[in-house]
Amino acid sequence: MATDIKAPTFPESVAEGSVAAWHKKPGDSVERDELIVEIETDKVVLEVVAPEAGTLSEVLVEEGDTVESEQVLGKIGEGKAEGGEKAEAKKADAKAETKGDAKAKPAAGGKTHEVKAPTFPESVQEGTVASWNKQVGEAVKRDEVLVEIETDKVVLEVVAPADGALAEIKVEEGSQVTSEQLLATFTEGAGGAAAPSEEKAPASADDGASDEKVGDKILAPAARKLVAEHDLDVNAIEGTGKGGRILKEDVQRAVKEGSAKKSAKPAGGAKVAAAPAPAVEGARPEKRVPMSRLRQTIAKRLVQAQQTAAMLTTYNEVDMGAVMDLRAQYKDTFLKAHDVKLGFMGFFVKAASEALKRFPDVNASIDGTDIVYHGYQDIGVAVSTDRGLVVPVLRDTDSMKIADVEKGIVDFGKRARDGKLGIDEMQGGTFTITNGGIFGSLMSTPILNPPQTAILGMHKIQERPMAVNGKVEIRPMMYLAVSYDHRMIDGKDAVQFLVTMKELLEDPSRLLLDI
């Protein structure tokens, strides 16, 4: 009896996904929990594994097709499915026939595949070719990453449809692409010495519409970006592309050799025509680089938060002496017992969880004209990455131990920097904590993370003279800031929430005694 292979259950914010890659073909044997197919959404790639051991007997949706939550993707049978292999071969042949004869056939290898951009969701209009991981003629294995497409939410990976090699690259790094746009052609069985006559295909693959002319030089988009990043003299770079066009490889070679560095003063007073991306010649250099899509999304959300919420910030300061003494006393024991360092964030998350229980308005959110009160505390922790700020969420923090919090934050930080966070891990928080203190910030005004109604800002610990029992003492102090939506939260509640945080942190034993 055949067993259905279904798409995962998507969260409410994800309407559909697209079939990124089948890892098995009809007739292939599979083991239980072995990866069969990958489903790509607008934020993450989801893996679908075999529900039981058997043979993939039927594939109901092709790569690139759009699928809904829990849609049947294929079937697993008990026996061999030779007929399935024949059916798959017929499908592949039919696809090859409809590709058209307009494309030049590769010099080596078998069937030709079109490498297309993923199917973008409705909210994503276009993406940017971030990097080609493989070059024309380079041998690749099935499911190896060929190219990365950056959207405003996530970097999407496009993988090889089979063993073989790229025959031709149609769009270069830095170029804009739309949903399902043709990126390259791929030849099965090719590789190594494949298609020597097409080695320069990437240089002339596009029509040059996005090239940039700088003086007498013509730069490809990816080359232009590298020139700007390394502040190079384009006149000193020799182009190997068609008509002397400067390619990404030419710039990389110049960087490695150090042959195109700009001198302190322009030689012979020569002037170079201004261009959007490369640095401007002269004593006051500038450079222009495109804003990443994640950065564009962050900017849009932050401006939206300021325009829609009646945002106000209240401040207080906390003596961190008690927490610092506790850390110093137990840091070695804590590390041995839990295999994670005892940081400050664990105390702040636990203190915030307790304060949120006492002030439910701060833990609520606004949905249209409704107020949603949450009977749980899910605290988002802002994590800085090379691509921008992400906010993974710690669930049910009121029931977590400090060690659990510290382990969760370390794990989030590592996976955020590697781009491995799942879509569900960045959704549904009820409150957010951001720590500008790790970068040296003494005081700031954090911006709300909609639809949440409050956010806590931590800052640098600095020794300051304080009046303690009528005497001046030098104490380790930190400014705390709570920004809140005045439509939902009254000033009294916001201030008392922050005072409660201060009291819990200055006397951590209150966290244990629940007072």
C-alpha cells in the first residue's frame, strides 16, 4: 500500500512554498527519515523526510512547482518501481524537447537543464544574485549549491539538478532577478574539461545593460561592487572579458596581486569619470554600494513602527553589583555544571519574565482595534549578524532556568550568524530585549518590534559615583530603557515595569523567592 509524502505544516504567515529539489527519483530506494525533497518558503528551506522505508513510486509535483501546507508531494511504495524510472525519463525527455533550440548546446555531457531562480512569494518582487558558487565547466554533484539569491528576508540556495556542470551563466553576481527567471544552463554528466569554448560565457552571458563605464573601462556589476569595496583604481585593472570588459575574476586577481591600489595622489592629474559604485578619485573619496534586501526590510519595518505607534521611552538605572558578584562567585561552577558561561542576559530574561507577569499590558500586542493579552512570555533576543539584525524568540521563558536561557541565546547567536535559523524561531514573540551595551552604548532609545507593544534596551555597565546610605561610592551602573506603545500602555505601568526590573536585578534573590 502506497504512503503519501506530504509538505510540512506551514505557519499562518506562510501561504505556500515551492519545491526546491527532489533528492530521490521514482524507483529509488529510501530509508525511514531519509531526506526526499526540500520545500522553499519566503524565509527558510524545509526538509521533507521519508515517513517509512520503501521505494519512491510516484512524484506528483515537479521542482519549481508551488505547493500548499500538507499537500501530497509523492508516494512511497513497498517494491521496486521500474516503471517510475521510465516515467521520470519520459518527463525529462519531454522537458528537454520544450527547452527550445535557441540555447547553444554544450560541448560535452548529456541532457541540458535550465537553472531557474526559486518561486518567490507574492510579497517578494525580486532578488539579487549574491554569489555563484560554481563556474562554467566546474564539475558538481547533484544538490550542490550553484548560486545564492538574496531577497529581503532570506538568502535562497539554488542547487544542481543532477551530476554535471554549468554550461552557461546567464546573470552575473549583483544582477536583479525575478521569480523563476533563467539563471544558467546545466549539462548532465559534464564537468572538468566541459565546453572549453564556453569558458568565457559568463563574461558575455548578459546583454551588458547593467554594465558600468568608468573612464575607458567597462565593469560588470559584480566587478563594480568589488572595486568599490576594495577602493581600487579601475585604470590599473586589465579586463579579460569581451571587448576588455572587467570581470569579477579580474578584480579578485588585482586584489590578490595588489596591483590596483589607489595612490595617495592621482598620477599626472588624470581624472576618472564618476560612477555610482567605484570610489571617487581625489582627496575626498566616496563609495556607493547597494543596500541588501534584509537591510531594506529592516529599514521599512523600523520606519513603519515609528509612524504607526505612539512610541515613548522611559529610563532608569540599575546597580549591577549584586549580579556581577553572583557571576564572579559561581561562574566556574556554572560552566562545569551546564557547559555554558553564565552571562548577564539570563538574569535580564528571567527578570523580564517576572515583570511581564506582573504587568500584562506590557506583554500584550495590538491587532487592528483589538488588544491581545498573552498568557505566556515569549521573549525575543536581538542578535546582530553580518547581514543585519534578527530577533529569534525564547519560548515560555517563565518556566526556563537561567542555564536554559544562556544555552538558547548561544545557540541562536551561532545559527543566526550561519543563516540557519528557522522561520518559526523568529515569529510570535511577546516582548523583545536588545543589548547595545556589547557595542559600548551608554544610552539609547530602542524602537518597537511590531506588533509587540514594548522593548527593553540594555546598555554598557559603567562605574559611576553614587550616593549609598549617605556616602559616595563607585558602583557599576547600567542605564535601562523601555520603549512602549502609548496607545496600549500607560506611563504608570511602563515606569513600574522598569522599576520592577531594577529591583529584581539589584536583589537577584527575589527571582528565587518570587517577591
